[in-house]
Amino acid sequence: LDEHPQFQKMLLAAIGGDKDSFDYDSPHLHELRMRFAKVLGTSDTEPVRNGDVTTPIRAGLFEAWTKQAGDPGYNVVQWLREGAPAGVAMPVPDTGTFPPKDDEATATVEEVVSTRQALGNYKSLEEDEDAEKLVKEMCDPDAGWTRTFDTYEEAKTYLGGILPIISQMGLVIRTKSDENGTTISVKKRLILDAKKSRANECAIARWRLTLPRTLDAVDDALRLLHRRGSNMSTLRHGVSVEHLVADFSNAYWMIPLHPTERPYQVAYFRGQYIVFLRTGQGTKASSLTWGTVSAAISRLCQSVFSDDEVALQVYTDDPIAAVAGTDAERDRLMAIILSIWLILGLQVAFHKATRGTDTIWIGARLQIVDRAIQVSVNPELVTDVLGIIREMLQHNTAKLTEVRSLAGKANHIAGLIYIWRPFLSCFWAAINKALKKPGRLGHTIWVRQIRASLQWLQAFIEHRAGAMQKVYHLRHHFNEEEPMRIIFDACAWGLGAILYSGLVPLAFFSSCLTVHDARRYGHRVGDDHGQQVWEALAMYVALRTWHSHWRSRRCLLHVTGDS
């Protein structure tokens, strides 16, 4: 990068640039990859092309780096060269990086293939105007994602004579709406429904991924701010930390599928049988295999930096990096992060990437302000949820798919706004009932079942929008402020308390007991039998009176009485 500053400029300029504008065949990237290979002691820098087992990930570089680093990702290098397991024909091995879970197959392959298999797909795909285009892109021979056959026998022969399990394909459509419910953008993604075909019942996955939360990214940024705080006056916009948010393109399609697993990931579309050569989204183990490789690459990338330079989190295919330093240092660190991803063969969606102190990541807006991180729900997500709610309230029934979509989005918001959680239970109850007992309306839900929650969520969004954000201050996060202390006491005639910040008194109160207190708590004023009640009341009054001192921040609070 020192020798070719124009390559660094090209990388940084691509962030938020036009789609498909970055040159993945850049000679600078090739030279950088060759230098990496020399340091790692390997000559294998090319994508994997092992017959029908292909991937853009550079397995040679991945293998050499994980081996030298002693990273557990070394144990899955063969997935890139031979194909990854899917838990049906081959178990998905535990690499020791994620927690285990109990799991067993609930059906055999023989049981599933003996049942009638539907050749039709979901209406969401069959009736979509872009269906042909989307499937054509997926079946592009140059991509190496699938193989297509005109007859069942041809597909069966390719699969070594094994009877395939044919799964329906569906279209997951993600829309963004304005506050009036008008759609402003649409994103479509093909899904292989291995659950309905029962292929997932034949698979075993004895561990699960653990994914970062929004607060993990907050903690990273605060930690870097804390370590770089002394240099803040010299930096752009008065801050020393900013975020780089990116997205890996076609992430799940990067993992090749082992040939023995291919019979269990097959689809049919308008006269052609489609055999998946890469892991299909919607299968039981697809997130496990991609997640394992993604986690290994993330650990390798993080290992290049000191812990006061970069802190990286990856949510499946959505990474966020908190980057600290001067203007020039942050530019260089971000260029290195992007270079590592590209060197290893990952494809970055540069047009969706962002950098700065105000970014969106997994549905949350992260703003780095003066020695604090302000976290709020992504305004687009809130607008989308409000539009869906308003639309549902205008009808007597709602489609099951729409309610599930709303429940998922609202649940994401509830991860930050905890008070939403109780109001989502009726959504899940209605969804569960509709699945178990479809009734005469099929997969449809009566709005009256969820109306109360819809109205409450609507009122919250429309009237309490300010409550949909939190501020995490540096001084609170690292307990830099003096602890608060309440000293309270009571007798048979009255109560009192003092509030301290460190050793400095801030406030006090004293209050005589009244006939109303005596009536409410069942003890006469002046009667020492009520001493414990009055002590508890004094503590309670103090906490309610002064709660504004700690309500919106982390605080170490001592409460002291004499009994």
C-alpha cells in the first residue's frame, strides 16, 4: 500500500460507490495476493476449481494462514477443496469454536424419498415477474452454483444413481416502505425449502452459531474511544473512532457442497431439475458451514491488528469494524481490512458499504458522538414496521407470512427496546395456532387476535419515538464517575435520607409520617412495631425521589441503612 497509494485510494473510493464498479482483476490486488502467499509460504493463490467443486475463496492462502496461526479453521480447509458436509450424508464436524447442542435426525432418507415429492414451487416464485431472471442467474454455468438437467433420469445419473429429495423453491421478498406504507424498494432472494421437503429431518447439526449483538459493537467502539481519548483534539470531526460496515456478496454461495450431499439439495423449475453445487439457503447446515469459514476469516483478519486499532464483529455476512487512529491511520487500517477480505477471495458489496460516525448495522443505527455511542433502531426498519401495522389494522385478516415478517422485525427492535417484548407474544401464539390448525381461511390470521399488540406498537412508534434510542457514555461504561450513595433512616415518627456523589452531599429529604401512612401500612405513628416498615419506606422514597441521577446511565449505587 505504501508502494501503490493509488490502490488504497481505489479501495476507499469504492466504499459506497456504484455497484460492480470495483476491479477484482486489479494488478495491484494480484500483486498483494502474491506477496501474502510468499510470506505464508504457499504458491496456491487461485480459486478452487476441482471439477464441480468450486469456490472463489483462495483455499491455499486460507490453509497456510490458519495452519501457521494455529486457528481451528484449518480443520475445515477440505470443505473448500472437496465440498462441505450438510449433515445428511456426512456429519458437520465440531471445530470447537461454537457451543454444542443435542440433535438427531427425525427421518431417514429412504423414508423421505418414498413419499410423494411435489415438483411445483411456491407462488411467491412461480408468479413473480422476475422468476425466470432470478433462476437463470442462479443456474448460470459460469457461476458454478448449480447444474441443470432436462430429465429426472439425467439428474439421477449425475448423482450416482441416488434418488434425490426435491425441495420447493420460494422467494423471500424484503421490502422497504415509507411511513404511509408505500413500497420504495424491493430485494428478492431464492430459498430452498428443505424443511417442507423433509430433507432437513434427515440432517444432523450438533452445534449452533453464536452471533454478535448490537451491544457488542457498542462495547468495541467505547473501548477504542477510551484508549484513544487523549488524542481526540487532533482528529477529524473531533473523534478518533469510526465504523466500517460492509456486506459479503453471495456469502452462502461461496461454500461448495460435497458431492455426497447433492442428492438432498435438488429443485425443479419449469421443466428442469436443478442440482445445487453450493450450499442452498434454507437447508439445515448452510449457516453452520458458511459461519465456520466466515468466523475463521474474521479471526485471521482481526489478528493483524493490535487491540487498540481495530475491533471486528461479523453477523453471518455483515461485518462491522470499529477503527481507531488519526485520519491517515484509519484510512490505512480500513484499506488493510478490505484487502485481506479480497486477498482471501471474498466479494465485498462495495455499493452497500459505509464508513463514518453514523452507520447502520443489523437494524441498528450507531452514532459516535462526543465520548459516547448513541444507539437507535434503524429508522427504515421502524418506518417499515409502522407501515405494516397500519395496513393490517385496516383489514379483518392478515396473511401468515405477513404476520411472521412483522413478528421478526418487531423482535429485532425488541432486542434494543426491551419494553416491546411482552407485546410480541400474541404474534407468536397466533402464528403457532395458524400453523397447527389452518382452519377454513388457510394460512391466514384474524387481526382481532393481535389487534391489541398492533395498536400498542403503533402508539409507541407514533408517540414515543424518542424512547427508541439509548446513549452509552464513556464515563459510565468504564465507571469513571464517582459512585452514588444513599444513606437512609427512619423512626416511629418520620423518615429521612441523604444522597452523596462520592463524598459530596447532593440532596436530602426528611418527612414526618402521617395518618395516611398509618392507615395504608397498618401501624400507628409512634408505634415501634412498624420500624421495619418505615425503614423500607424510607429506602423506597429515596430511590424514587432521586432516580433521575442514574436512570439513563450505568451507575454504582450504594444504599445504606442501620438495620
